[in-house]
Amino acid sequence: MRDLSRRQFLAGTTAAAAAATVRAPFAHAQKRGGTMRFIPHADLKVLDPIWTTAYITRNHSYMIYDTLFGTDDKLQIKPQMVDKWGSTDRGMKWSFTLRDGLKWHDGPPVVAEDAVESIKRWTKRDPLGKLLAAHTAKITPVDKKTFALELAQPFGPVLDALGKPSSNVPFIMPARIAATPDTEQIKEFVGSGPFRFVKDEWQPGNQVVYVRNAEYVPRGDTPSGSTGGKKVNLDKVIWRYIPDAATAAAALDAGEIDWWENPPLDFVPRIEKNAALATFVTDPRGTQGWVRPNHLQPPFNNKKARQALLYMVDQPAYLQAAIGQPKFYKTCPALFTCGGPWESAAGAPPKQDLARARQLLKESGYDGRPVVVLDPTDIALTHGAALVTRELMTQIGFNVDLQSMDWSTVVARRAKKDPPAQGGWNLLFTWWIASDVINPAVHAGISGAGASAWFGWPENGEIEKLKTDWVRATDRGRQKQIAEEIQKIAYDEVMYVPFGQWVLPTAFRKNVQGILQFPAPVFWNVSIA
Amino acid sequence: MLAEVLRRLMATIPVMVVVAIAVFALLHVTPGDPAVIIAGDYATADDIARIRAKLGLDRPFLTQVGIWLSQVVRGDLGTSIFSGLPVSTLIKQRAEATVSLTILAMLISVGVGVPLGIVAAWKKGSWIDRLVMVVAVSGFSMPVFWLGFVLVYVFAISFAWLPVQGYQPLAAGLWPFLRHLILPAVTLSVIYMALVARMTRASMLGVLGEDYIRTAFAKGLPPGRVLVRHALKNASLPVVTIIGIGFALLIGGAVVTESVFALPGLGRLTVDAIVRRDYPVIQGVLLIVSGVYVLINLVIDMLYVVLDPRIRY
Amino acid sequence: MAIASRDLALDVATPRADRLARAGRALRRHPTLMAGAVALVVIVIAAVSAPLWWTGDPLQMRPIQRLRPPSAEAWFGTDHFGRDIYTRTIYGARISLTVGAAVSAISLVFGTTLGLVIGFYRRLDTVMMRVMDGVMAIPAILLALALMALMRASVRNVIIALVIPEIPRVTRVVRASVLSLREHLMVEGARALGVGTPRILVRYILPALVAPLLVQGTYICASAILVEAYLSFLGAGTPPVVPSWGNIMAEGRAYVQLAFWIILFPGIFLAATVLAINLVGDGLRDALDVR
């Protein structure tokens, strides 16, 4: 069994914890039963986790689907639906056997064909999945519980792909549902996970309801992240979407809500003072903020103009405006996150240098045209970043057109490659959790694939080649070298400018126990006393 | 009478058609595009084009109008672009909260506003009159959400007598239902109350000057009886009118109130749909709400006949 | 005849003191009108001359001083970006008042024109009134919201979005007046003399509309200021870079427990301004004896 690649890939564990953590609420005597009322960070609109990378859809999917492998709180990949697995022929042939007791919510048992079809659908959309598919010769079911994967070329991160914790996650669905083309959304929501989705009680914009799947057979081991036994203690989980933070805070205070996923950081000091409430950082690896320019349209199609941005961004100012509470953020030059296994400062500007930024802007031949900056005002962190950006850009000589809108409009608009005057954009802001940017294979922002890269569409052939080298490299030292090369290029091209790293605590009433450390909120192991 | 009712019902149809087309036109003359949002984060231009075709968004405007109207006539309000649920289902899910809130708010406004107006009219020119009117106008001038937050802070947080947010359907019991609606209904009723009070006062003043009222007082009838049985009945016409007109105000206020108190109502549904450009939902809700408004006005017109026998059609 | 000329003579000869005394009597008779008018004038002056009132820069962010309660340095406290609430509130008056006045003026102009035309040309009447009824059947705030969703957030677009629902109401009022005034002897006489329709509209009908339109205008102004606040609260109003009272409160809504001053002060100013305008409207209505 070859676990070399796995370890290389996700090595570095205890060092992975960033910033402030509060004592984890371990479940001791777990009470069974009860209804959990939870406030999610967004409204659940789309129910297809392959179709969209939205974190809310991913969280929903963790409720009702299961995965072949999972990621534990030390970033190790461990089996979940898989019982035995192995590779032969120097890692070119893999075989996986499902464990017993897996059943779909509508009755039939889970078979290998379901897994194969689900993986195939996933590989059509997800960047890591696409890489896997490009290296795969074929993937087929062998018998009812076993399927085989044959590689065409060496590919190290096979298990890491199958156990990928965050968007897009290769959730396993019935073969007939997984056969839906990846360009359409699935219409049925049958999974094999620890909860069932009560579709009739789903009120978009208001609530989502889940009930315990009594037929679910959890593994025997201790739960950690998305690995281990998913023992459910709750009877029912209600996600109540309350967009107004003040109302949500008051509801938590009053006991009308048990668990609030993402309280704005300004509320955290007050929550910590309340004896009935507690906070916990579920993802200590953190989140990274991006300032992303559009490489297709002037002025940022010019490298010097982009580099002006690089020297203009002052992480402390951004973090103060976007996040606000110093306890929860830190500056970080590493594109693969600080605290992650590929952390490095290679290629990053040492500090803010406005004079140099002004110089670069002049050298780029900027003609004074308005620069369209998208400002989603409904998300505090991007709104703060947008306001700081406007000030700084104006200082170095840009003519800024700050356009306010809500996040859904940003999502619609960022896809447009047209010139800004015809509905496109020049600069936008976003954020990704560490798991999504932790290495060159998953990081969507350092893709140099041009028109088919993530929004912003940077073009750089060398970085694409280096990514493939990285995936194929077997030596840890060599991988580190390549990762640093990649980061240098990404900075030189200014694929994006990171504006800092932060962690977000979750808040809950003290009678809630068993919350696990994982980038997504998961509801097994949790109980209400 | 029946003929009159029918005639008026028929007259509302062209109005509703205009509303329907206006709503449709409004949404389709738009820079925003739901297809892009639906297409997801990795979509190519082809994917987006395919989705637009599937939603029928690429057909000529008039064709789309025609298709939609023919569906509406058959009772099919379409399917939400985002959730995939039928619009009529979404409306049914959310209607109870909004209807309950609006009716409760109206009851409070009328229940408090009419007596206030009567008192102000009776004691015209006195400090009571001035006070009532200033309080009424103030209620009318405050932003609804501001008042809502103040009430939440005082009653739900500081005193913890009432819940902060949420909605309990009637099926869950009368008291939980009322408990969750008291603060939102009071918040919403304040604007309406002011209107009702002012109109009642104005109308009563007109009536109180009449000879037959003075006769009634001279005859020694108790003031309460005079005010309510004689004056009010004759003054009620404009008040009823205001109730009809005020409904539109209430619905507008409900949109904001639902947002403050996290009530799962039509207001929030519409706001969400507008922001996401979920055309079928926006069209469906605006159509239904306008339809209700038109119907209410029709009912009020009919009420005129009952209240004032002099009015004959 | 003799009486008339004597009155005439009296009018010309009235000394200034007498006119002042008459104004004073009007004041005492309509205290609420005066109170409202005075308050409004103060607010308008403050808005226009905002930099003179010890204000700073309404857009300046000082994240280090975020969420500070009212103090000697920041009279109304600071918001989550460290911006001074007092300054933003005073500057916010500009935006809110501008929106109110613009919506009022524009909807009066368009509504009156439409009402005059429809009232006079019967052929257009049925069709146009059905359209007006249709637009009025859609609750104003939802219509404004839908319109804002089509357009980019800007003060100009907010004004447009607020004007459109108001026009039908003004049209209705004007049309009703025109219909009743048409039959007036004066008008019939003028027509018999061959006076053209536009002249009739302007010389005979329009003057009679001034009083009710003035009153209507103040109510529209008050309503527009409030609805702008609602739109901003729902996230579809003036762009956040532009401080309007509605905007400031919308951004502060998350902090109602932590920093209630962000919502409190703009809310007080908003309520006070709208109240003042409503009182002026009421007062005008009583004074001008409009039904």
C-alpha cells in the first residue's frame, strides 16, 4: 500500500492550527434526541454540490450524502464509505471495496456503480477532479462492492482527490442521479448519509429541515472531521436563515437558536462574555482574502498596472476594515496559507510601497479610464476590502468606479468577460477557506489557463506545466521547490493579491456539545443536553 | 346588485392584464441575468446560452409574455428558477405569515386609530386633539424598521417578554402564534394607525357639525351613544376608503417588517427574488398581491352601498 | 361697486406693521405648521452648509476607532469602519432632502401634465386610467424595489424608482380636478370665445390646482424620504459610498445591540424631518383650505 503520496500531499499537521482557538466542546455523556436549530451563513438556493462550489450547498450535502474518503482534523485522508482499498503496479492500479451496511434513503443498497458514476460526474467540474480524469485510463465497477481505477500516467493525490473536504466534494449519489449531465442540476436528493432531507418542509429563504436517518450504519472509529463514525444524536435539524445579524444574535441570546454558524466578529466579544454561550474555531486553518484583477481587460491586462496593485495593498489596513477584531486575523504572504504545508513567502512584496506602486502605474501607461471595482455590500468583509481598495487606489492615481451590489449580482457579473462598460469588471474581492487553496493542485487562483481559468482569467503556460510537475513529483523537497516556483510566478503575474488570513469562530449555547473541527459545520456527534 | 358586482369584477380584468404585462416588461428589460447565476461557477458561455434557451429567456419578448399569460390563466404561475419549486407552492408556504401579520396589524390600527380619531374630533382644538394628532403624525413619520428595532430591544431583549424573531403558524397553537406576531404587528400598525386616526377625525368633524347630531346631543342622549351610533356610522365611509388605500401601505411596510423580525412571509420572498432576478417568483407574487389589492378595493366599493344607503349604482 | 373700490384703496394703503400683525395671527392660528416649517428650515440650512457645522469627512475611515460610543470627539459615535456618525448624519441630510425634493418636484410635473392631458382629452381617458390603476395596484415599495433591481445603485436611479409609483397618484388627483373644473362656467365661456385648449389649461385650471398640488407635494416629499430609507435598508437604495440616512441605518442594522447609536441618530433626524414635512403639509392643507 503506497501512502507516500498521501503523506507528502498533506503533511504538516500540528503546525496547521492558526490564530485563536477556544477549548473544543467534547461530547462526554451524549444525550440522544432533540431538535437543533441552526443559523447557516447563507441561504440554501442550489442543491447540487457538483454544479456549484457554494459552501452552503457543500454543507447541505454533508448532511445527506456520504463520501468514499474523508479528511480528519489533522488533514489526514481516511476511509469513510470504503472498507478496504489498495494500489498495485507502483500506484497505477487502484481497487476500492465499499463497507457493509450502506443504503440509500429510498431503500436499495449502495453499489460500486453508484460510486463510479458519482466520481465521473465530479471529475467533470472540479479542478482536482479534472486533473485526476486527465491521468485516468478508466474507472469501472468490478463487482457489487468493488470498483477499480486505472491510471494512464502517474498521479500522486488519488486518495486526496476522493477525500477532498471542500468544494467540490465528491459526494456519492445513486448512479441514476449521478448520470445527470454536469451542466444541469440534479432533481432528486437521495443520499446515503446520516440525515435525510425533508423536501416538503424546505422553504427557500427561510428554512431547511433534516431528520435523522435511522438506517445509517456509522463506522466504529472515533469521529474526526469527515472521517470516523458519523453517529447522530439529534432527531431533527432545522436550518433557519436569518440574514440580519442583530436578530440572529438576539435569537441566540434568547435561546431561540442553538448554534450560529458565522457570527460577525464584532459580536464575538459579547458572546464570549455571555455565560450561557460559547465560541469555537471549527477551522483553525483559516480563510484567505483575495483582491482579484481581470487580466483580460485594460488596465489590468498590463502587468505593470497589476503590480501596482501588489505594492499598494497593505494587509493590516484591509484586515482591520474587513475583519475588525485583531484576535482573529493575521497578515500572511503565503498563497498556500500560513500554517499550511506549502507556506512560503517567495515572490511576495516585503511591504506596502505606495511610491513604487505609483511609479509602476505610470510606467504601465494607464490612461485614466475608470476602473470598475465590484463591491458586494451585503458581505461585511468584501465591503470593507472594497472601501479600503478605493482609498488606496485613488491615492496612487487610479480613477476608481466603485459599484455597489449584492453578492448574487457579483456572482452573475464576475462571469462576464466583456469590457467593464458593457457589464464586465476590473477588480473583485473574494475569499477561500484554507482547504481550497492549500496546495497547487486545488488552488483555483493560480491557474494560468487563461479563458478557462477562474474569473480573472490569467494566462501563463509555465505555471500550468509546473502544476503538472508538482502533481507527478514524488519527493517532498522537490514538491516544495516547485510550489515556491509556482508562487513566484503567481506573484509576478499578480494572479491575485492576498489581503490577509483570518479564522472565524462559531457560536452556540453551552448545552450544545460535540461540535467537530472541520471546515464545514457537521451535525453528527453533536448533541443537545 | 349582483349585476353591479359582476360588472365591477369584469372591469378589474383589464387592470390586471396591465399589471401582468407591466410586471413582465419590468423584469425583462434588465441587465441582470439569472442564467449566469444558475449556470454556476465553472460555466462557459455555451452553458449559459443553453440554460437561457431552456428557461425560454432567449425567445422574443412578446412570445414570452404570451406564454406566461396563457400559463397564468390556467393557474400555473411558473417555477422558481432557483429552487425549482412551483411559484404557487412558494406563495402558499409564505402567505400565512404575511396575511396574519397584515390582518393583525390592521385590527390593531383600526382598533386604536378609530377611537383616537373620535376622541380628537370630539375634543377638537383642545390639547387632547393636538396631542393625538402629533402622536399620529409621528407614527406616520418614523421608519418602520427603526421602530421595530427599538421595540425588539425593549421588549424582546431587555425585558425578554416576547420573542425576538420567527413565526409560529396558527396550527402550533393560538398563544405561540400571537406571541411571535405581537411585536411585528404593533410595529407595522403604527403607520396605519396614524392614517386611520387622522381620517376618522376629519370625517367625524364633518359629521359632528351636522344638525341631526346637535339635535341628538340636545335631546340628552349620552355622548358615547351619539358618537358611535349616529356620528360614526355616517362618518365611516371615508374611513373605509382609507382602509382600502392603506392596504398597499401595509404591504409595503410588511416587506420591511418581515425583514426585521425574520418572518417567512411574501415580502421577504419577493425581496429575495428581486435581488436574484428569479423572474417567475417576482411575477407571480406581484401579480397575486396586486390582485388582492384590486379585490380589496372592490369589496370596499361594495361596502359603500351597505354603509350609505344613499349610494346606489 | 363702491365697496369694492374702497376695499381696493384700503389694500393699497395697508402699512407694513399691519401686514406683520396679520402674519403673527396666522402663526398663532397654525402653530403646528409654523413649528414644522421652522424645523424644516433649520434642517435644510444645516444640510446645505454642512461643512460649517463642525463636521469632518463623511467618507473617511479610521478602522482603529471603530464602534466608539458618543463622546466629545465623535458626538454621535463612530461606525464599524470608524467613520464619524455625526458628520455622516449631517451630510446625509443632503442626500435625503435632495431625494425628497426631486421626487416631489418631478412627480408633480409629470403627474400634473398627464392629469391635465387625460382630463381634457376624453379619448385617452379610459385606457390611460386603466394603466394608472394597474401601476397603482402594485405596492409602491415593491415596484420601486423591482425598478432598483434593474438599475445600478445611484441617487439618480433611486429618484427615478421613487417617482414612477407616485406619478399615477398625482395624475388621479389632477384628473379629478380637471374633470370637475371643465364644466365650470368660466371655462365654458373661454371655450366659447375660442380660447385654445392649452391656454385654458394653463390660465384657468392650473391655478386652481396649485393648492392641492402643494399639499400633495409635501406628502410625496415625506414619503420619498421614508421609502428611500426602506430601499437602502433592504439593500437596494443609494450606493453605500453616498451617505443617506437610510444607508447609514442599513449599515448599522447589524449593530443594534452593540452600537445602537449608528441607527439611533440618523433615525431621529429622519423621523424629525419627515415629521416636520408632514406638519407643514397638514398646516398648508388647513391654511389653504384644501379638502
